[in-house]
Amino acid sequence: MRNWRIISTIAAVVFAAIAGILVWKYLNSADTRAEKNKHLVTVLVAKGQIARGTLFDQALADKLFVSKEIPKDSLPPDVLTQQTDNQLLSIYKGKVANSVIFTGTPIVSDEFVQASQLISTVSGAIPSGKEAITVSLDQTHAVGGFVTPGDHVNMLLNFPVIDSSGGSSSHKATAFMLAGVKVLAVGSSTVLPQTPTGTNTATVTATGATTTTQPQSQPSSLITLQVSPREAEQIVQATDIGTVWLTLDPPDFSPGAFKNPSEIVDEINLFNQTMPELQKRALNFLQDPPPPSDLP
């Protein structure tokens, strides 16, 4: 009987070992299949930040590109795949970066253009359907002066509330008005490279700089924004009736994911609490609602 128990125990251990090996082989095979299904593609990515106007030849010589394997389904169109230096130069020699390329970003073919194609004026940098408008804000209202050209900001408005009779009121409210607005310029600093002092026109054109006319010095309190015509109207109205504040967005901020507060903030709901006065107003509204013409 004792021998039978020993044999059973040994058999169980052997079967468990075999099962473990089979499971390991299955999982390893699944990982291999999953890796193959990724369809990894070797592409060029930026080793470090590449400045706008950088010559492709120089970037290649300085080894500003590195090869990296990335799943095909996560790559942008027209990405540069791994090629020899001579093959790349046969296509991109003499071309310059038309915008800043950030570290780790896959290189896309249309990011390098002829120097003559670089935008030469602020107006040329504005996309079709957009406008440029300038607001004057001190550092307190403009994120402590940390806003720089190329950043994106949100705009809040603190404004007086008009009472039901149409008269003015000491009651004020605050709300986000615009999200993800691009900053074109802060004072005289713009998203466009400036002409180096003492550089002649021919050299400037060849190196991809954009203008031979230096703008007059402007105070850093003047912030120029890229907006739609409707947003320009909102900003003009906002600066006339209240106080504008800016908040600075992180690089990965998506205006499409921005959600406005569920309600405008005022002294009644400032602390995110249900207060008797708010309940009283709601009750009064239900009992004696304003005429339809007064409703928003």
C-alpha cells in the first residue's frame, strides 16, 4: 500500500511538471504570435528636439535621428522608414524642418520642406479660417509670465451678473470661455524664427529664417492668440465686460477632451456645496418663473 502511494505521488509530480511545461510553451507561443501581429516597422525618430529651420543634412550628420521599431498601426502616414544616409539625402538634401520636432517623435516626410516654403510672416502662420488677436494681460492674469509662443492656453472670464430687471449687480461669476487657444506671440517674440543681426537677405533665405524686418519692441504683457472669428468676438466682448485670466495647458492637452465646469462658479456654489440661498432661488424660479422672453 505504501509503495502505491509513493508511485501515485511521483506520477502526480510528473504530470504537474508536464502540464507546467505545456502551459509555458503555449504562453510563449502566444507572446510570439502577438509580437508578430504587431507588424513592427523600423522608422526614424527624433533623438532630441529638432529646431524649426534645421537643415536635414546637418541633422543627419549630427545623428539627430535614431531607428526605432514601432507598431505599424500606431504610426502616422508618410513616416520615414529606415534607409541609408545616401537614400535619405537623395530625397531630403537641402530641405529644412518646417516646425519643431520633439524628442521621440517619428519623422514624417512633409516635416522637411524647401527653405523657401517656410512661413515668412505672422499672417502666413495663421491657418485658413483663423484670426490673430492680441490681449493685454499682466503677469498675474497670464500665468505669471510663463506663457511663451507656441503654447496653448485656456481663457477664463470673471464677469458681473445682470439681474432679472436688466440692471447692474455686484454679483459676479467665473467660467471657462475658450479652450486650447494657440499663442502666436508674446510681446515681440513669435513662433517664427527671427533674423540674426547683421545677416544679409541671401543668407537668411538660404538658412530658412523668415524675415529681414525686425518688429518694433513690444511689451511682454501683449499676448497674441490664434482664434476663430467667433472666438475673436467672444474675447472682445469678454475683455469689455469682465476680467480675463489664462491657464497654461500641458503639451499633451487635447481641446476636444476639455470639459467645461458643470456650472458657472459664483459665491453661491463656490465651495461645491448645496446652500440654502441656491435652494431658495430654485424654489422661487419654480413658483414664479420669468416670462419666456427673459429665458436664455
